[in-house]
Amino acid sequence: MWRLKFRSPTLVHLFPSPGSIIRISSFNYSKVMSTADEPTEVKETSFPLDTAAREILVLSCMDPRILPSPARVLGLPAGAAFTVRNAGGRAAEAIRSIVVAQQLLTVKEIRVLHHTDCGLTKFRDDDLRAKLIADPPKPDVPITAAVQSLSFLAFDDLKQSVLDDVAFLKEHPLVLAKSKVSGWIYDVYTGETTRVI
Ligand SMILES: [Zn+2]
């Protein structure tokens, strides 16, 4: 068993400007990676929860290397933000949850978090479509129509993908007009998080 320790969240500016970097300096990244195969129990310092901070939703890739959590690598206290995760952290797939979070919950701010070495940069949509058609998941079930209608939202340029998803959300007719929307990149090698917009 090991224990993660974090700096007090009061030491981390919650709204840094574009280009700035968040370092959760006491986050022992190498320890996390070296114990990846061991049973672990993660305990975090218990911060008093700021209910106002629950106006934040983090949209993140599902990649398990975003440790200890998408909200925490953005410097947010444990339990303070809603989180939506999918392959690539893409806004087009997350829009259903975001509309629910704004209309039925309390979300007014969205932080888009993509990351280095993302699997979505390693293939193209047509590659995955071709793979599925060549080796259908259910051999006797036709899948051509289903495959052609599904976008996998792969991308080439990491920074541009963040900018695109921020723009998508700002322009989406079902996202609240006064929403704060920002874009971030998490480096899976260094544990640093950088704001890009
Ligand atoms: Zn990813």
C-alpha cells in the first residue's frame, strides 16, 4: 500500500492563463508507474469540498495514464468536478453528457483535457472501419451501414484537437452561452498539464 500526497489546492492557481503549466509536484509519477501491476490503495488528503467548484466538468480521454484523475491533474480538489471520459476526450461524443450536466446539474465551466501519446493519433477512422469490415465482431451480422455511420474522431494534431473541441463546445447550440470553456494538454511522460486556450 502506498499513499499519494498532494500540495494543498490553495497553492495551485485554479484558473491559470493559456500556456501555463500545472505541476502537482509531490505526485510521485514514477512510483505510480512502477507499481502499476501491484494491488494499490489510493488515499488522498481530505480537502474540504467546495460545492461551488462542482460547476466544473472535465472532459478527458479514457487513457488510464491520466493519473491520479483528470480533475486532479488540473489542480482541482478531489471530488470537486464532474468528469466525462471517452476515447480521445472528444467533445462530439461527450455532448449528451454535457447537456445533461448543464441542464439538470450545475455545470457552468468545461475543461477539455487531451494528452500526449494519445491512441487517437495512431490510426485514421478509415483504418478502423476497414479493420471492422475485414473482421466483423459478429461474423454473420452485416455491419457496413453501422461502420460507415460511426465517426471514431481520430486526429493528427494534438493541440489542434483541443482547439477544435473547445470551439465545438463554444459554438454548440445546446451548450449554455455563458459557459467558460478551456483547453488543456496532459503530458503522460512528465505529469505536467499545460493550458492551450
Ligand atoms: Zn487518449
